[in-house]
Amino acid sequence: MSSSRIMPEFELLMPQSISEAVEMLAKHKAQAAVMSGGTDVIVSMTKGFVAPYVISLAEIPDLDYVTYDKKAGLRIGAMATLQQVADTPEVKENYPALWKSAAINGTPQTRNMATVVGNVLRASPSGDCGCAIMATGGSVVLEGPKGKREVSIDDFFIDYRVTARKPEEFAVEVNLPPMENGTCTAFARMTRTTLDLSKVNAAVRLDMSGKTCKEARVVMGAVAPTTLRLKKTEALLKGSAITEEVLAKVAATVPTEISPIDDVRSSAEYRRQVSGVLVKRVIEEACK
Amino acid sequence: MKKRAITLYINGEEFNLNVPVHYTLLQVIRDQLNLMDVKYGCGRGECGACTVLVDDDKIVCHDTDKTTKYCEAKRGGRKAILACMTLAATMDGKRLTTVAGLDQDGKLHPVQEAFVEESAIQCGFCTPGMVLKGVAILEKNPKPTEQEIRKELEGNICRCTGYVKIVKAVEVARDRMATAKK
């Protein structure tokens, strides 16, 4: 039985260091839910999700960093909140897709609690930060008993709410590459109401040389079991100038690459209908 | 039932508690401490009725020499969080403010005063969260525009739909606090 107010009992573990957290996870593996901001874990627990152990990262010092370096790029620690990322001027300037996905996420209060890394790790197909990060490119740093490893965001989302993270690993940070001149990113989403989860979202990264697009990454969310790269659409953009003609081809190709479903937030038919237009708009915004 | 010993500072008062680890901060504040000014609305982060302010403190340590370390609490602003989505056991040592702790020397906070004067209250259920969020807005940005105030109040729902007066009240408080500073 689940109640909206009362959570089932569990054992709470409060590691004081990353190595202690790794030990605890190695011991309890999939029996443990890792909690950063708590906005996902606590709400799912009031709805019947049960984990015998909850490992909170709240008392591990110095995990709440957002650091930017022109040559090294952006690093976001596991406890850095959406609001911290939204309040970092270097993010707004250099990573507009990520900035927007954090700044419009949830409510002002939940942005003070929820973390970017947690948003990625939840691996919801409609996750906004995951969509923006996949378009921008980057990696998730995982730490386990055998040490650290870095997984490209392209290989991170495996299936509906399944990631490349092994049960004994925890995500320490997300890295984004430095942005070259001519690289632009953008993110957009559609919701039923302002504070809703996305019914569809999309993000792009375009590496421009003058008017020609050298490389493109086009990503959509809530149109497949995972956040999805649209490779045919990317191929259309690569080597082309962003003209009305190319954008019309893009808008026609996007719906052929996605496999949306009917759910409470939208229908498969609607999602397919709007997907091309949404991607077209995100490309236009990135090129501004 | 698993419990954890924690200390909370609520409105300046110290509470040494033994909290069940699966209790939310809201359960502890309302059911254990009987502080009823923090409201339970939706339980899922949509309504803002259970908003509390938490001091955004950081312990910053400097090495003075090789053997000793000097640590100090660096005081950040107060930020608004939701008590219904926070585990109480993870809040050890935190300083919290609820609406009952906003007054200073028996005088209402300018945001509270403005809510009274502008009649920005109908049934009153959302009021504690609205007032606290209003305070958080003005502590972070003393000069928000009306649009910025509306945007920042997005996470607080008023079922009486008295938003116009609530936004006005925050604007009145903004202007009064700016004048008081001069």
C-alpha cells in the first residue's frame, strides 16, 4: 500500500567521503537507491517505490561544484543543483542548451534541491538536462570499487530508465567539452503547463564554419524509450548551409526517426506531428 | 524503525532530535515539533505550501600551516526548499526559517507587512509559502521586476487565485526594503 504522505521504511546511509560511498554501494548494489537532491527518490517512494537502502550524498564535502575552464570545458559535480548551474554566467554564455534545460526545469524551489547529475542519472526519456547534454556532447564520470571510468553520453542511456552505470558505481560528475568558436547549442521543449514534464523536448549542437554546418548533433526526448540522437537528420545538416530548403527536409525526416507512444502527457500522433517543427525551431534558435 | 540523531536550528531555536530516517523534514516539523505554520499541500513539489528557507552555509577550511586547519562557516543567502521532499535526517546542523520566524524584535518582516496591507491573503493556506518565497526572492535579487517576481513565484500555488495582490505585495515590500536601506 502506498500513501502520498508516508514513505516506506528504509535504512539511510550517509557516507562522509566518495570512497565510503563506493564501499556502501559495492556492498548493497541494486538494493540501494542513491539520492542527491531527493526530488525524484522521495516522490517515487511516496508512490510505492521501495529500496531497502538509501545512500544520501548530502554530507560528502565538495561535490556541489560547477567549474568552467576555456580549455577543459565544464564540470558539474553530483551535488550541484539545477539552480547553481542556471546561476553560472559561463554556462549561460557557453552552454545555452544546458542552461535552458536547467533554468526551466521544475519550480524555483525544486531547482534549489534537484541536481543536474541526478536528472541525467534518472534516465527518464523526457529528462531535459539529459537531452541538452547529449546534444552538447560530454561524458558521465562513474566511480566504483575498480576506480573511475568515463562513459560518453552517447553510450550512457541504454533503455527506459536504464543507464551504463553498474549497480556498484555512482556518478561523480558530468563533463561537457569546451565550446569552439562557431559552435552553438539550443534546447526547447513542449509541455501541457509551465511546470510540467516535457511531452517532447529537443536540443541541437551545430558546429558552423561560416554559413556551413560542419558537424551536427540532433537529440530528442520523450519520443523513444531513451533520449535519442537523430542520425539521419544530423546527416542532412552536415556539410549544408542552414537554408529553408534544408530545414524543410529536416522537418520531414525527424518524424521517421522517432517511435513515440501515447501516454498521459500526449499522444504518439501529436508527438510525431510536432517533432519536425520543434527540431526546426531549435536549429533556428541555435543559429541566431 | 531506524533513527538518526540530528540537530536542527529552526527560527533560531536549537532542536536536538532523534528522527526516523524515512521521515520528511515536513513530518518532523509538523508532527514531531508541532510547528503548524509549514503546510502540507501536494507532497510532490508542485504547490510550494511546505516551503522553508535554509541558510546556504558552507564550511570553508584553510590550511594555516601543515598541521592545523582553520575552518569557518561562510554564510550564503537563504534559499527556499520544499520540506515535503527533503529527508529530515539529511539536514543535520542546518539553520531553517519558517514564516513564524521572520519577525524581528516583534516587528513583522516587510514582506509580511505588505501581505497584510495589500490583502494578499484569502484562505491563507498558501500564505506561509508565498511569504517565505517572497523573502527569498528579495534576498537574492533586491530589485526584481514584476515579471521576475511572477516567474519566481511559479512554484507556489494559490487555490483562491489571488495572485495579483500577492505579486503586488512583493513589489511593495521590494520598494519599502530599498527605501529602508538608503
